[in-house]
Amino acid sequence: MQRAITLALQAQFKTEPNPIVGAVLTDRNGQVLSEGFHEKAGSPHAEVVALRHFETVPEDAILFVTLEPCSHHGKTPPCTDLILKKNVKTVVVGCQDPNPLVSGKGIAALRANGVFVTTGVCESACRNINRVFNKHIVSHLPYLTVKAAVSLDGKIAMASGESQWITGELSRAKGHELRSQHQAIAVGRQTLINDNPRLTDRRSAKGRQPIQIVYASRGDIPFDSFFVKNRQTRRILFAGNGIQPEMVKRLCAEGVEVFIDDRSRPTVLWSLERLYEIGVCSLLIEGGGELIASMIREKVADQLCLFLSGKIIGSSSAISWTGELGIEKLADVPHLSFDHIEKLGDDLMLTCFFPKP
């Protein structure tokens, strides 16, 4: 199963909206007979790749697969049908598929046809490699990562607004790697005004560029910003019902899609539902503090990537990365779980997970 996980990870961030899946076929002694993984949406599933060289598998063959085989017709036929056709007698499943179309049905179909199925092998690891898919398929919302580059005392800028650069070159490169791993990037209006970010993955000119998103209640953003002028990628602005029709017309003329909430300010849940509807599975929030705070307050954030510099700004009027959460009791504050700490030159990158609501 560990080998199947390793195979699955070769397609990480490449299969949206599908999960990443690995499969390994062995004999009873553990000798690998064949293996495969799902490379991208629309391509053969991992089980298909692992079994394609066999008319029927050897009698003692065991199929290890990280995720429950599908039992429904999608872009490809059910993998359970193929497993039965290839005469696989034993299947070991890492974790059950959270997709309501599958969710236990694949395992049940195999058992009903005489296949011996073992489940829950390396279950936590198999589930965790598909955090994005699991959130997206169950909640109908994008997986949401908050990213911030902060000083040792938690500030994202000086009181004057100066912020370049709090962290070092390695941290900034890692930040672009994060951008490449998400389908969309979002910032608030003030961050757009202060920093004029490009919101691109500059590591590779040929790489997938994320959808760019700005939250601005009235839509009053600089028209000379990179966001407005960049016509090479999809751009979306979330606005409230107070945006003027002339502003909508100007933005649309620049190729920006404008989504208007029926409230004065675009609400978090409403915007995330719109992103789900257009097929966005993962979203990276890059600031500012007010936007980040709203995501935390609404309990929709899943992951935090905090780039921590050794610098100390030491000013009460300097901007903090979270903004105002409005929490009065210590017992009510979010308690994140640390997953990974990585040293990047003189900086640290802390990867944490928000508590599940």
C-alpha cells in the first residue's frame, strides 16, 4: 500500500476534480506484477492501468488500491466491473471513497461477487493524500489554504505599509510552488492596492496559471494593476450589491468576470459556492488580514502555510496577518494542529491544519 501511495503522489495537483489514486498488483509473496496511477481527469483510473496487461490475473494475485474502486459510470466505466472481468479474487483498499456516488458501493459490489476485500490499510495516509478531493466532493466547496509571510511577532507589514520583503528568496520561491498547487488565488482590495501582486506562478512560463480573484465590495480597484491588465489567465472579482453598473461595464471590458452578491459585501460562503460551481477545487488566500480573518471566522479555512521570518517589527500599529477575529475567550480561539516545519534559509515554513467545524 505504501508503494501505491507513492505512485498516487506522482499525479498530485494534476487530477482535479478527481482524486489521486495508486494501484499495485502483487502475487501472494508480495512480488509486484504490475502497477499504475491515475494521471489526470479523463485518463484511465489506477486500477485500469495496473490490470491492462492481463486478460485474467494469476489466481493468487492481490490488488492494492489507495481508494475504493468506483462502481458508477462517469467519464470511464466502473472499475469494479473491470476487477471482476480480470478475475481478481483479493482486493486491499486503503480508504473508502467519500464521493456519495461510490462511498461503500464499490466495496459492496466486489464482495457481492465473491471478491475478498480488506479495507483500512494505511487508511489515514490514503485519506490524507486526497484532502482537496475529500473537501470538494463532500462539502461542495473548494479546499482553502491560507498563506502569509510574517515577522516573528506576526506582522505582514510595517505601520507605513512597507512589506517587501519580510521573508527571504527561498520562502518566496516556495510561495510560487504553493500557487502552482492551487487552481485559484485570492486577495482583498487593500492588498491589491498596496502590493499590486501579479498572482502568477513565475517558476515556469508554460505551467498552469491559477485563476486570479479579488474581493472588492464596490469594485473600485486600480485599473493599472496587474490584475486588471493581465489577460493571460481567468480573472474574477467578487463584489457587493453597491457596485456601480459603470464599474461593472469597465471591468468586463477588461475581461474581468464580476460576481455580485445580493448583500453590500460579498460573503465568504456565497463566493466559495460560486467557485465550486465553476469547477474550482482549491483556493489559496494570500491576504490581506481582513480577508483571512473572514475565512477563519466562517470556519471554511482548511490549511495554513505560514512563512515565519526572524525579523521583529515591534509596532502595535503594524498590520497583523489575521486581522480581527472578534474572539473574546481563549477557549473559543481556533487551535490549529502542526503538520510540518521546514527551514527555508533564515525562515521557517509552518504547515498547519485548521480544526474541522
